[in-house]
Amino acid sequence: MERGTDYNRMDIDELNRQYQALQEKYEGFKSRGMSLDMSRGKPCPEQLELSRGMLDILSSEDSLKAMDGTDCLNYGGIDGIPEAKQLFAQMLEVGASEILVGGNSSLTMMHDALSRAMLHGVYGSATPWGKLPKVKLLCPSPGYDRHFAICELLGIEMIAVDMLPDGPDMDAVERLVREDDSIKGIWCVPKYSNPEGITYSDETVDRLAGMKTKASDFRIMWDDAYTVHHLTTKPDRLKNILEACKKAGNPDRAFIFASTSKITFPSAGVAVLASSEANLNFIRKQLSVQTIGPDKINQLRHVRFLQNMDVLQAHMEKHAAIIKPKFDIVLNKLESELGGKNIASWIKPNGGYFLSLNTLDGCAKEVVRLAAEAGVTLTKAGATYPYGSDPRDRNIRIAPTFPSAEELETAIDVLCVCVQLASIKKVLAS
Ligand code: PMP
């Protein structure tokens, strides 16, 4: 594929000519009156169809008893049915006694974990976090906007830390947590991260597990949302954080979260929390005041449908067959339209739901505005940073799964024209 010319090396006349040609293209898109939404990472309708059979898997004639005799129609089973614990223990490579199976949303579990910490502290806390003058969480950025929204809601101060190609900037993380006891935790999307699609290296996992923290009740919010969501036959491997924490002598440091939202249904999935038995015992006590038990019918449905890791992986391959071509559309278009022009960079992910595009500094907001005017809604610029503020105004999250291939082609065409228009303006101005 022929690559473009570096915009920084073009003379002013050339840049102006290029701008005019792009502006015409842009007006053409605008006149089509499109309405395309690329803002959220949702499975597309074909993906949802893959799990439709799960809805028929239980019948009113079944006894609906779990393997330990628990009647799934009745109250009880505060932390999930044993067969669901077994399945998710395999998925997350932890022991069945280290799993708590909950309702439909891991985001709820994350929100509740931090709410409990604010109200009551975590296992081993001397003081509830909310009674301290300040509580801070490290936020590797770009990151997941809904994590940041939880912190804002609960009054937890966020400190952005740069993401590097193998995870958060660990030199900065180690320095910060060593010196400040109001830093109580860190958000992590360790595999196929949202939005960059990168996976933490073994060294990063070990450093997170072993680092010296001034807060004795420091927690890693390990959001393993995309643990089985591979796009290639050579998936990334993520080192086991619970094991690493145990080995480092910090057995209670990690809360692992995951769900089947993007395995079965976002509306009716099953969410899990994996952690040390001490942490889970502490949480179970509070949970038993909050509920008399989760939706065990849905847990049973999931276990009967997904069965074991072989069946689950085969199911995930069907997802990949639908969404991998969409990632390819985006990557090929970015390369053909923006490659070589020295105005944008991106990483090719091996899994997950997102890609992220870095424009020239100061261009992301303008690109998102231009795209919106042409009928393409992107995730708000800045959303991938705490407080919605990207210090370099350059990161744009791309969510390719929901639109059809045809819509995606057009949306990325529009995006690429907008990136070029904003970049030329910036280069001309400087
Ligand atoms: N974590 C991450 C990193 C996500 O990207 C998403 C969905 N976009 C979620 C959590 C939401 O998970 P759930 O549906 O289980 O609440």
C-alpha cells in the first residue's frame, strides 16, 4: 500500500491544495445527512444472536436445582451457585473459593466495591476511606470513562498516569504510591485495554503486585472485562494478578472483575468478582445485608450454555469471526488514509472492543466536532481521561463492533478526512 506524504514536510501551497480537496470531500459527506454512532462499545445484533439459544436452555419442567441442591427459584446462594463459581474460576484462573458470582453488571460490582470501601473500608482498613480527608485513585490514561465517573460520583480524587505500550508507567506508579498514603488504589484494564487494546506485560503485573504502598489497604481494581475476547489465534497472555499478589506477600491487594456482557448479553449477563478469601468473606457480610441472593436462574442458564472453557472459547471464536473484519476495516483505512502523513498513531489490538487513535496534540476535540457535524458520533474527546480532560487533546476512542461493515467504512472515511483537516489547520498555524 502506498503511504501518504508527511504533512510536516509539505510546503504551504501544497497543504492549502490538500485542504481544499479534503474540504470538498467533507462537504460531500455532510450533504448526505448521515447519522452514524461509533461512540459506545456494544456488540452488534449478529453477536447477540450467537447466544439466543441460551434463552431456551431452561424449561419450566426442569427442577432448576444447582449442583449443591440449591433451588435456583428461591432465595439464597449469596455468592453464586457452585457450578457458576467453577466456570468463572476456570475463566479467570483462580480457585472456586476465590470467586463471587453476582448480578448482570461488573460495573455495578466495581461501583459497589468502592462505595463499600468509602463507607466501611476494605478488609484490613483502619478507617473507612470516606472518613479520611482525601482519597485518591491512580487512573492509567487513556482509560475507561465509566471508571472515572465512579470516582467522580464518590468524591475520589483521580491522578492520571500515562499508559505505555506494556501497561501503566510503573516508575510513576511506584513513586506515587510509595509517598502518599491517601492513594488507595489503581484502576486497571489489564487485557486488551479500553481504549488502546494493549495487554500488561508480566513485569508490569509483578511490579503492581509487589510495589511498596504507603496505604496498607491499597487495592488494585483489576477490570478484566476482555479476558477471553481475542481477535487472533495467538491471543495475548496476561499474568495472573492474584497469584502474583500472593507470591509478593500482598494476598489481599487485587479485586478482579469480569462479566459475560460481551460473551452472551450485555443486558442479561453474569458478573463476577475474584479476590482473596479474606476479601470475599469481608464483602459477603455486607452483601448479605444488601440482598438475599443474586439471579441464580441466569447463572444456571449461563453454565448450561457455556459449559466449560472449550465451549466458551469456541463461542468467543464466533464473536471474533464477526468483529475481526470490522477491526480490519478500521486498521486498513487508517493505514491507507493516514499512514505516512505523520499526523496520527494507533495500536493494532489482539482483542477487546476498542482501538484508540492519537492525533497531533490539540486536534482531538476539533476532529470529534467535525465528525459530529458530518453525522458521525464519536466518543467525546477527553472522555478517556479523568475529569474528561485530555491534557494533550489528542486521544480518540474508536468502537468498531456495533455498526455494520458498510456504516463503518463510511464512518472511518469521515473520521480520516476530519483528522486530516484538523491536522493541516494545526500544521499551517504552527
Ligand atoms: N469494563 C470495561 C473495561 C468495559 O469496557 C465495559 C463495557 N464497555 C465494562 C466494564 C462494563 O461491564 P459490565 O457490562 O459487566 O457492567
